[in-house]
Amino acid sequence: MKDVFAGVDIGGTRIKIGLADNAGRLLSCEILETAECRDAESLLEKVGATIRTLANADSAVVKGTGIGCPGRIDFALGKVVWLKSKLEFLEGIPLALRLGERLACPVVCD
């Protein structure tokens, strides 16, 4: 099993997810439609499941994940403080903590 790192770009239209190796080379990626996520739970479940699927396909272990999210983010808590878009349901959600629990790896959100 090789070590990989996941990157998640949450946008109002699409959620882009990629896995990279230690050198930063992109190994695989997937694009989800944000409209398919009606609440924080469904977004976290889809993102977590996609990362696990990509990692399993590469026979890899996710060692860490970074999330980019629009709005005002409390970096220390990995929490969305304020968000004005189609994703208001993420306000107050500790994205880093909740995704980290799903993936069993460190997660940062900014």
C-alpha cells in the first residue's frame, strides 16, 4: 500500500477531489456535482466515499486531506464560520473534524 494525500475543492457548482503522491503528482481525480448534496451530511458522505473509492482503486492509504471551501473559515477549528452561496448548510459545520472521522486521517480546512 502506498501513501497518498487527498485534496478537496468545494465549490458552488462542483466538488473536485484528487489524490496525490508524496511528490505532489496527481494520481486520480473525480468531480461531483454540488447540487447532489442537499445538506452537510450528504456532502461529507459523498466526499468521504469518493476519497475511499479512489484510494482503494490505487491500493493506497490516505495519510492526510486538505479541504478548500469558500466563505470565512476558522482554520484552527477547521470550521465554516460564514458562507454565502448555495452551500449555506455548511455554516457552523466542523468540516475538518467530521471528514477526518470518516477517513481516519488528519484533515485541514481553509
